[in-house]
Amino acid sequence: MLWIALHLPLLSLESFAATLAASGSEAHEAERPNALLEAHRIVSANAAAQALGVKTGLKRATALALAPQIVLGQADAERDALTLLPIAHAALAFTPGVSLQPPLQPGSAADTVLLEVQASLRYFGGLERLLQAIDAALRPLGHFVQVACAATAQGAAILSRVEPPPQCLDLAATRLALQAAPVWLLGPGKEHWEALQGMGLRTLDDLLVLPRAGLARRFGERLLVELDRAFGRRPDPREPIVLPPSFESRLELFARADTTEQVLHGAARLLERLIAWLSAQHAFVRRFRLLMHHEARWQSDRTPEASALEIALAEPSRDSAHLLVLLREQLARLRLPAPTLELRIQVEDISRRPPPNGELFATARSEHEGLTRLIERLQARLGPGQVQRLVAIEDHRPERASAWCEARASEAGSKRSPPASPSSSAAAARPVWLQAAEPLLERAARPLLDGRPLQLLAGPERIEAGWWDAGLAGRDYFIAATAEGALVWIFRERLPLSRSAGEEEEGTSGWFLQGRFG
């Protein structure tokens, strides 16, 4: 067997930093010193805080004296567990054998994900390509990950904490690498670290040369059990993670969000978690909901406890960039009734289907997808009723052969039958650019345009329609050429025209201009 361990040494700090992302840019937050407290003492600090002298074990007052601008948060095992879960979901896209390594200290959150990948190596083209694919899947989540490979699950978990993590492909290499690993990387070893250090036992190799019975009496049977599991001398069953049928993830913000732009920063974190969950089951989202829980003191009869934003997609997707664009457009039109302290994304409507194949050249499907996303984005920004499309209607009268209706992204690119026409040749002779009928003058039985006669080239195309809707039309259509050589589409009414007794020869004649050819 072959196991891959994904260890997140900065998990607690990264989970806390995610709550700060709504208050500014990620680059600004990375430069700001921050640390976590537990029992009024520093338990972890980022690089910016350590550069100012803030170290683990310092009291809160001492840390503030060293770095007055430091942001201090409370360590939260539940928040860490919620942050680690998307890592496990992303790993499920590569193997069903994904489990969590129990934490070294009871009460703390797990920070290591284990993958059994022996059966996946051939599918992904070997270990190197598999590691590259895992790295690409984890990169959007924004965590620092140490990766180690070993022939045992416990061995991989231990070696992932070593600097640098080794890549052991068989049991012999795993045992050799484990011999130099520190004793405190075992759970009982960390618990009895002071006693083991006092006895000069610093590496796992030091434990192997001692009598097992004496070790069990002094430090408990659990130390030997974990040691044997690491070296492959004892079975090490792991309970795999099972995906929930629906997705829900929340993010409690460190500071209240007063603007939708601040909400968007936090929602982007939740979207990356959603993408990991979708990838684990090869699914695409059709609809998701963003809940923005407001500050309690602002809640009243007029202010709800939470504001909900529904995002519906015409085509199921798991493209984080596309989902973020739709969310940004919707949030730009939203006015927050009160400051937001917690964000939550809920998903129940998904679609399972194979992922699209990579394309070297654009195809009809890819062009349709691009048009669909454009319509979705316009509707998110302007509103559904503000985006319209032209549809064909079966009517011989050109002015009634089309109509405007609300555009639906799901119908983008669909083929519509052309309007009915007397013949295919006549339909091909119709211009694309139509206009309202413009009366023309006549001289010597020839229609005039801009005072100059037109030359009839083709026609007539006779149309008789509209007796059913009081829009009776009896016309003869012609293709005519202007003096400059441009082609126009004109018609003459076939119904009798009444003329006054004193009407001159050059006047309204029943000729009309309907369109121009490009």
C-alpha cells in the first residue's frame, strides 16, 4: 500500500486569517501580524508577528507590548475542523480512501489528511503526476501543505511533520526514514516528552532498541501500538470520510462587514470549499444560497436575522471564477439592511455528469457555454427582465415576423426555425436590416428615393396576410437599386388608394421602403 499525508502546520492561523479576509485584501492581511490565544497565552503566531518578537508561550499583555498593531484571536478547534474539511473533500477526487489523522493532543483539531493511493497511481499516470494534480486541487484553498509518502498510514502522518517531508515508496524506505523521526511525533511521545527526553530517548530508533515490556509499563501500551503501526508491524484500519448529501459551510467574520465588497471576500472562501465538495463527487451546482447573518443589536422588526441571496445557473457549473462573478454582480445590486457577522453557503441542487473534455479548437458546445455565461452575467447585473432576445414568429408580414422576449441562458444558442415564407428563394432574398415602412414618391410610374428614381431588379414577391387579426396586408415586394448601386427592399400596396381630384402626378403613390441590403 502507499499513503500520502497532507499536513497543515499553519491550519489554526490560516483558519483565523480567513475570518480577516473580509476586512481588506489578502496581501494586506498577510503582512499584518496576528496570533492566537488560549488561556491568555500565545499558542501560535504568523511570520509577521514572530518578526516582532511574538513567540509561543508569551502572555497577551507581553505580545501587545511587543507589537501594538497585532491582531489577536481565540484558538478554536471547531473552526479549524471546518477549515480542514475542504482539504479532505478535495482529496476525495483522487481516491475514496481518505481519512483524518487523530490530533497529537486530545481536545485539539486534526491537521493531517491521509490518502490511500495505491489503486490510483495507474489512473493518474504515476506518483509524480498524482502529486501535481493534488497540489493543483489544493492551491485555490490557500493553505500551506506539507506532503509525505509512506507505505503505512501512521508512518506517512509522522513523516509529513518532518522537515523536509520524505517520499518513501516502499516499507523498507519508510522504516529507514522513521528511525530518525522525533519521539514527540507519536501521540504518547508528545505526552511523555519530558520523561523521554530525560532518559535520552529522542528518536523512534531509540525506542526500538529498548525492551518492549519496560516501555509499556512506563509509558503505556498505546506508545507501542502507534510505533508498531508506523513501522507496519500491526494492522492500522482507517475509517474513510463519507460525503454529506448536501453542502453547507459557514464562516464567522472577525470584524463586521458593512459593505457587500467585504462580504464578497468572505464568500469567496466559502465558494472554494464548495468547489472542493463538488469535485469530490464529480458534480456541478445548479443553485446555491448565500446567507448573511446580521449583527444582533441591529435586528428589529424591520431588519431580518439574515439576508438570503439565491444564485441560479442556467448551466450547472463548478467553475469558481464564474460563480464568483455571478455572486459579485448580485451583491452589487444588494443593499445590506445591517452589518454582517457570519456567512453561510447552502447547496442542495446539484447535477452529476462527466467533466467536459479538453478542446484544442472551439466547438459549438464551448461557444454555447460562453454565450450562456454572458447572459447569466448580464441578468445578474441588470435583472432577468432587462435582457431580451429576438425570436422568430411564423408570419409573412416582415414587421410581425419577430418579437422580443426575455432571454433565457438555458436556451442560448438553440436553433429556431425561420419565419414562414412563400419560398426558400424568396426568404433568401430578404434583407437583414428592416425598418418601419417609409412612403416613397413616384414619377413616371417609378418609385423615388431621395428624389432619384429606383431601378426594379427582381420581383414581385406577393404577400397577402393578416385577415385574421385586422392587420390586412396585400403587397408586392421588389428588390430595387439606387443610383449609387445600393440594394433596397420596397413594396407596393395592392389595395386601391384614394386620390384627391387636385393631386399632382408626383405624390404619394403606394410605394414604401421596407429594408436595405448590407
